[in-house]
Amino acid sequence: MSAANPWRGEASLTIGGRERLLRPSFAALVAAEGELGSLLGLVERAAGGELRLGEINTLFWHCLADREGLTRDALGEALVEQGLAACTAPLRALLEAVVQGGR
């Protein structure tokens, strides 16, 4: 896996002992928006402390650069296992990419 490039809004998350790249590409964000509705609404919910675990899972799933050997349920279980605190930095990076684009 290549290292996350914060200038492109990328982040990394350890899932099952393996570091995974989260890349907020146009295609990934369109796919996430197709399930979640407006991404700006998602950002607003996050800012208000109203973001749900399922929404985080959906955003991460679509932004995963490589899903090999991973199911969506396994991703969700990994998020719960790590706790939301471990997901905060990658979530913030993705949400900033939605709002600000590449830096």
C-alpha cells in the first residue's frame, strides 16, 4: 500500500492489522453520496455531532482504495473494535476533502 497523501485528502486506517488507504476520489465520493445523500449534509451532521456509525462505515467503504479480503461488515466490525476515537482523524481528513478539495 502506498502512504496516504494528506494533500489529496487521503488518510489511512488500520483494519485487521493491515493499514488501508482511504482515497476520496470523485468516483468514491459520488458512490458514497448515492447512498448517503448530500455530502454537505453529511459534513453538517458531523459538525453537529449527529453523524452515525453506519454513515462513517459507508463513507470509508467507498473511499477504500483496496477492498481486497475485506467485506463491508468486517469494516464495520473493525470500526467498532477500534472505537470512534481511532476513526476521528481519517474521518476528518475525508470530510475536509469533501469541503475543501485537495489542498
